[in-house]
Amino acid sequence: MSGLLIPIVGMLSFFGCLGFISYLYFKTRHKERMALIETGQDASLFRKSNSIHSNLKWGYLGIAIGLALFGGHFLEQNTTMDHGTGYLPMIFLLGGLALIIYYRRAKDDGLEI
């Protein structure tokens, strides 16, 4: 019975903490916005601009992570690396490279980053 009780308590604790953190986040955000309204300031700083260029950035990152997983598997199969050792460095390396490529392209095109 105790073997089943431990995972249940763990899951309840996890989701309880997640719910509490979400509650605090939204409560604090509401207080900040109410304070801005009371002082007569513009609340436009909370609006996020959804640019098509962010899709380009996430596309580059997704492609890079896919290539990194492929490269990590290739390294694992063809070298003496331990199981799973090549994946994380490849993800960070190619993910960072993709973001650098995106920002250089955005800068050259005069896009707002």
C-alpha cells in the first residue's frame, strides 16, 4: 500500500505547488495592472506583439534541435561515447547556432528583435 501512496502524494504535491505558483502569478499581475489603472498610466507595456518573425525564430530552433538529436544519435552509434552523452551538447550547440543565425538575419533585414 505504501508503494502506491508515495507517488500519489508526490503528484498531489507537484500539482498543488504548480497551482499555488499560478495563483500567485495571476494575483500579482492583476495587482500591477490595477495599480497602473489607478495612477492613470497606459497598460500597453503588458501587450505582447506576436510577430511573424518569432515563428521564424522558433522554426530555426526546432530544425536545429531535430538535427541535434540526429547528430547525437550518430555520435552515440559511431563513437565510444556513453549512452545519451551526445544529445545534450548537440542540442545546446545547434540550438545556439540557430538563434545566432536568426538574429544575424533579423539584423541584416532590419527587423525589430
